[in-house]
Amino acid sequence: MTIDEPRHGVSGPLPVIAPHGDFDEDTLPPLEVRIREAGAAHGGLILDASRITFGDSTFLRLLLTIHQEADLRIANPSPAITRLINLIGADQVLHVHPTVEDAQTA
């Protein structure tokens, strides 16, 4: 599990966080800290989920919680994350975008 440094989008004020790897109960805490910090500092963030290979229910719970607290935009979700989000119908609630650029302009 790796968490890239937030980067600010060219056409949008929200920071982009681009983690990669697996996120479960054991590996999620560092990502949660980064997401919460970005959400608090900027009112939201873009999560580039293209390189997330696995997310469990704790990862999904984090997404839903942050969605309620800040402007969370999920960009380019990997097949594993798309499946997780769609499995429980969270795609009807979360703001999912096909690319980071689309998320920045949303």
C-alpha cells in the first residue's frame, strides 16, 4: 500500500490523492489520515482510485463517511473498486468520475 502525495489539479482547487495497493482494516489508517486532512483543509478532495487493487468494507465505510463530511470525488476507479462500489449501490450516492480531469471540472 502506498499513498502518493496530494497534488493540486490544474483546473480545480481540490487536491488529488492517488493511493495504490490494497486497503483493508490493517492498511487503511494512513490513507484515512491523508483523506481526512485534505477534506478538512480544502473542503474536499479527488481520490484517484485507478491504482487501488483491493478495498474492503472498512475502505467503503471510509468513502461513505468522507462523502458525508466533504466534497469527495472518486476518479477513474479500478475494476476492484468499481465492483465494490456497485455491489451495494454506493454508485448511486458517491460522486464517481471516469477521469481525474472530469472530477476536477465537476
